[in-house]
Amino acid sequence: MVRAVENMLGVILIFAGIAAAGGLIAALAGGFEGWAIIAAVAVIVLFAGGFFAVRDGARRRARESNAVVYAPDNTNELFDVDPSTGERTPHRD
């Protein structure tokens, strides 16, 4: 659930940055210098926020391990268990 919210937040921030870039172009074309400065800051902040949200999600996925290590009764004998199929394979370091 956290992953989905984080990814959606990143996508929303990037789309808002695209909309702010359109506002920046419109402000520049209309000669509104003050609004152009505000829009330029908004573009930078929104794109940076979207980038960092997506990057943080990628880091979180990289840290997660999909394999479960199972030791039945003997600590010398370890198995990796695939969470989706339940298949056990000998553990390798």
C-alpha cells in the first residue's frame, strides 16, 4: 500500500510540474514577469519532489528481499522459499 501511494505521489508531482511548465510558458508569453518567476520556482520544486519520490520508491524496492530463509530442525540446513510458489531450494550465500 505504501509503495502504491508513494508511486502515485511521484506521478502526480511530475504531472503538476508539466502543468506548471505550461503556466510558465504562458506567463512568459504574456509578459507577466512576476508570475513567470513563481511558475519557474514551482516547476523546479514539483519536478524535484516527483524525482525524489520515485527514487525513494526504487530504493525501497531494492532493499526488499523476496526470498524467505527457512531452517527446519537443523541450523546447518537452510532453504530459500519462493513466496509466490512456495518452492524450496537450498540456500546459497
